[in-house]
Amino acid sequence: MPDEKHRGTAEAILPLVGGPANIHSVAHCMTRMRLGLNDRSLVDEDALRALPAVLGVVADDTYQIVLGPGTVARVTPELQRLVDASAPRAAGGAGEPAGSREPAGGEAAVDAGELARRGARLRAQAGARNATPVRLLLRRVANIFVPLIPALIGCGIVAGVNGALANLGWATGLVPALAAISSGFMSLIAVFVGYNTAKEFGGTPILGAAVACVTVYAGVAKVEAFGHHLAPGQGGVLGALGAALLAVQVERWTRRVMPDALDVLLAPMVTVLVTGLVALFGLMFVAGEVSTGIGDLATWLLAHGGALAGLVLGGMFLPLVMLGLHQALIPIHTTLIAQQGSTVLLPILAMAGAGQVGCALAVYARLRRNPSIRATIRSALPAGLLGVGEPLIYGVSLPLGRPFVTACVGGACGGAVVGLLGQLGTAVGSTAIGPSGWALFPLLAGPHGFAASAAVYAAGLVTGYATGFLATYFFGFTRGMLAELDVPAPGNDRSPAPGDAADPGRRSTG
């Protein structure tokens, strides 16, 4: 039955994105299905948002449909199968154009559909303003690390369970086995980073992996660079990233100048040899110093910045997500996990989601007469509690304006609490990246055990919820905004039926 449900979702999505001929790539990350589309004008976005399984859409370098954790990993392969099965028939056309639905009428009040359209416009404007070379580079860096997140999560949870067993003195014979399971991937993560880097930047993936292998090989302990013997894994993911980027450039240059008859033999050899030597006698040492600096800086911020550092980080994260600049933090999180076993930044940044949830609850309370917006909040709130914030950001707070600011205030206060408690000696980190909200609890770690870490994180969440709610309730609306928003949608002056909450997008504005 679950497979039929996910297959049905894929079948419903396919015609709304222009049919199989309009899709040239299908992939997914933690919460989003990422589609490469030939013509985005063929997407019926209103109908897509109306699907019960769809939590939101994000038009970025790929067209991203937010389905939530778990669901996205099951719907994506079903859609891929439908696209593959339709390939022979799809050559004749790209599907029917969108826009067959009747235009909505009635502009007397603002409902969820209008907020969604405002959110889409704001997102498109932000994307156009920020489609800079730096942001495009950050997207490509994110594409290197996002495929690694499932393994990070799985190994992180196993590490947490193993730590609990070790602290309690239970199943001591199992502890070494769980340690091997949880640490195996992290010991070789540089190899996967090298493979994905070469693949993303147009090189031969296996050559990227080959040069990254050099950085984790035990024999590098015999190599001396800058007056010091190297250590296996020195430089971590940053060293592997730099080595693979260099390998791509060396491979391109070699293939340009190498005769075709010798290319198959000499191009791989030159790529591995040149890049390997540069990695051993330069990159590993430099990347190691940078990685150590990142770890020291994060530790210093938490020890000395405390509440102020948490306030700034928690308050600024929602704008970073909106602009796509949060992708720059992925290599930093991964470096901290590889170096220290957890990233102390993620629990603080996750407070932005708590402020967003509190904001949404306040909007729900203030707009008692607007069933459409309230139904959207009811539908998106469970995902928000689990750390999937896009539906609430782009469907509620951002298009409303002031509530987006008050949501950031909630995130800042939650981050300040986590930062302050960390400065007082109860630091909390995450053993993996990807989840946030309540979904982050199984991945928490700290020097005083899971219970203390969970208590600190929960205190931050409660503060973020409460502050986001109060700030939005009292300062999130002007009188004019309430006059515009706190009225029934045209043609719908009743409270929504119980079944309507799961399907707010099906309401018409006319």
C-alpha cells in the first residue's frame, strides 16, 4: 500500500511539471525532489502546490518539490521509473502547457493561494538578484555534499546509540562493532568528496576519488612536508575537495595536449601523479591548518561569544536560507564533524526553524477569520516541527513581510539560549547535517551526555517557539494588514471542513 501511495504521488506530479519529455534529470536530497526541466513555463505550479503530498516548491537552478524526509526518497524513484518508461513515447512532445485552469477571481481578500504567489515572486526576485558567480559556486559545492547526508545521518545515529551504550555500560561487547560501523564512513568520507567533486566540475569521478584516497592512506605518515610528518586524513574534506578540483584542471589540460593514441594511458597517470604530489607536499598541510582553524574558531565562538554568537547565528539563518547562502556552511559542518565528531553550529542554526514555527502559530491565532491561510499553516506545521521550513517560509511568513522579521527574532533568541548554555559549559553538537527541528534530537551529542544535550536543545526550541509567537502576535501585523488579511476568503465564509486542512491549495480565490 505505501508503494502504491508514493507511485500515485509520482503519477500526479508528472503531468503537472510538463510530462516526461520536459524532464532531463531527477534527483533528491533530504527533503526535496530536484527536477531538471527543459521548459519551466509548462509547470502548473498552482495545481502542483495543491497536491496533498507537496509541502512547497522552490524554483532554483533545479525545480525543487518539497515532499519531506522519507517521502522524497520513495517518490523520486517512482517518478524516475515513470520518466524512463515514457521515454520512447515522449519524443513527440513535452506535454500539455500549464494554465488550463480557470484564473482565480475575487481580489477582496488575501488567501493562501495569493500568499503562495507572493512567496513565489519574492523567491524569484531573490534568485535573480543573487544569481552571482559566488552563489552559483556555493550551489555546486552543496551538490558535492548533499548526496552524503543519508550516510552522515545513519552513521551519526549509530554513533549516538553507541555512545549511550558505552556510558551506561550496556552491551559492552557490541560497542566496538558499532564504533566500526559508525566510524567507517567518516574515515573515508574524503574519498566520496573527491568523487563527487570531480563529477560536479566535469572531470572523471574515479580520478577525483583516486587523488582523495592519497589523503587518507596510512602511508602518508612517512611523508614530510613543511618540516612535519603528515597524518592520514590531514586536511579532511577540504583537502580532498582541493585535490579533486586540481585533478579536474590537470585532467583537462592533459587531454588537450595529449595525442589521442596516448590519452588513455597518460592522461590518468599524469592527473593522479601531479595532483597526488601537490596534495602531499602542499594541499594536505594547508587544508589541515584551515580545518584546525575552523574547529578552533567554532570552539572559541561558543566559549567566548556565547549568547551574542547564538543571537547572530540564529537570527541570520532564515535570510541565508532564503538567499541560498546557507550552502556555504555545509563544508564547515562536515569539517567539524570529521574533526570533532559533531558540529556545534547546527543546533544553534536550527533555532531559526523554531522561530518560524512560533511565528506561524501566531499568524494562525491572529487571522482567525481567514480559513485559507489557517489551513495552509495546519498543513505545513508538522513539516516545520520536523525542520522542513520552506512551506512556512514561502507560503506564510515571507510573503506577509513583517512576520518573517519576527520569525528571525524568535530564531535569534533561541540561538542565544543555546549559545549561552554552551558558554556556561553545556555545549551541544550534531553528529550529522540535514535534519533540524525535532528530527535533530537523535543526532545530538555533547560532553555531558545525551540527556544534557537534549535539555539544552529543547530549551532553545521552546525559547524560539515562544519568542517567535510573541514577537509575531504583538508586532507582526499592522492594523492595515489585519484589515486586509483577517477576513474570510471570497465565497468561503465558513470554517474549513476537517478534510480541507490537508489540501489547502485546492481552494479557489473566487
